[in-house]
Amino acid sequence: METMILDDRVRKLNQEKNFISAVIYVRNHETELELFLRKLAETLRETFEKFEIIFVNDYSSDSSVEIIKKISKELTGMTISIVNLSYFQGLEAAMVAGVDLAIGDFVFEFDSPVVDYNFKEVIKVYQQSLKGYDIVSTSPNTAGKLTSRIFYSLFHKYSRNCVQLNTERFRILSRRSINRINILSASIPYRKAIYYNCGLQTVNLKYTPILKAMIGCNEQQRSERMELAVNSLLLFTSLGAKVALYMATLMASISLFMLGYTVYVYVVIDRVVEGWTTIMLFTSVSFTGIFVLLAILIKYVSLILHLQHTKQNYVFESIEKLNQ
């Protein structure tokens, strides 16, 4: 008996003292939740002295909540909470709600309880964060879906600071990074883009998947992801503004060409249908002005969008005080 008590004390002395929060997104995951919760609880209990687990229920229609409550009764000595959203709000909004509730020094974000990794990766991510990285994420070392590769390629090419995003399974955030993000952005439409634009140290770790099958999505979630991809490209990259400006410039050039052609026809060709020159001149000049005006308006809208979306004009990685 004394040996068991001594071993327990030694284990507690060796545990990490940082308070850890784990936020998990749940949307009709009844088949995966039990194994995930037990594995996660076991991993956190072995490593950390104090931690909490927060499930964000995004209006599930299956028995996900009941399963969480059932397993929670068996897992004593830890805090497990459920945030029930009023209606389906999507992954991004749901995870923001969970992080807002979390009180840990470090916060894990699990975008799904469906896993293709060993839970030792969770501890590796935490240990990496102790080396000075405020945001550490994990990604499989395999090629993702074609649509995801296209999206990340466009994002990397047209982002304002050449952010290299990946398909991530989970990540850890320091309390400093959470505070920085809340200061920088008025809202968080796409977490990964905000995280990598906050100016703090970030790193992405790769792992070899232990399972082939991975996260699927229904029609509603697929539609949400498509909308999120379009919104993210418009908000965090210059792609939308450049396409609009190129189109406006192209149409203005065509209008100018038609204006020149109309003058050429009027001067060179003797027989011109009566009224044709006047109509073409008026149309060409009008459309040239419209498309030039559109180009200017598009630039103004992109600037206003950027100013409305951000709270601060600058970001910094760290502050060094010399000659103290």
C-alpha cells in the first residue's frame, strides 16, 4: 500500500505543472467518441497534473452527447465539459466557442475525434511548444485531397506573407497566442490563417498515419468547407482583388480598342451606316469609364475589407530589452 502511494507521489512530481485544456469538435461522431475520449484522457492523465476536456457539440443529431456523458461518469478525477451550440454553426465558430471557454495555459484543438495518429503525437506537440513555439500543429506526411492541395496552393501563392498551410489534424496554442489573436482580429473566420498571421513562432510536425481511413464529411459540412475556402481566399489573400482588377482592366482595354476602331472606321472608311459612329463612340467611352471606375472601387473595397477585419496595423514576434 505504501509503495503504491509512493509511486503515485513520484508520478505526480514528474507530471507537467502547466494547466492543459483540450477542445474537441463533435458533430455526429457517436462511433468514434468512446475510444477517442478514453485514449485522450489516459494520455493527458499520465502527462499533466491538471487538465480539462471540452467537447463542443455542433447540434449533433445522434447520441454523441449521451456517449460523452456516459464515459465521463467512469473517468473520475478530471473536468469534462460539453458546449451545446443552439444550431449547426460549423467547425470554425464551434472551435472558437470552445477556446473561449478554455482556461488552460496551453489549449489543444482537435478538429475531429476521428484519428489516424498515435496519441503519443499529442505529447510530442506539447513538448515542441515548450521549445519556444506558440502554435504547433500536426499533419500527416501523405498527400491530401486534390481540392485541398489546390486551395492551399492558391492560398500560399496569393497570401500577403506567403503562409504555407497544411491539412492539420490537431494543434496546440499557448495562452500568449490566444491573447494575441484576440487582439489582432475582430473575428476569426478561418483559424489557421489567423494563427499563421499573428506573428508568433509556429511549426508544423509531420507524422505517419496509422490508418488509411480518415475524416469524411456530409453534404452540409462539404458546403460549409467550400464557403469557408472562398471566404478565406477573399479575406486573407489578394486573389479576389487581383482577378477582379484583371477582369476590369481587360474589359477597359477592349472598350478602348473599340473606341480606336470606331475612330479608324470613321476616318478611313467612306461608307458608314448613319448613326453607327455616334453609337459606338458613346458605348466605348461609357464602358471604358465604367470599367476604370470598377477597378478603382474594387481596390477601395479590398482596402476597407482589410481595415475592417484587423484591429492592429502591425504584428511582432517578440520584444528584446537590452542594457537593463
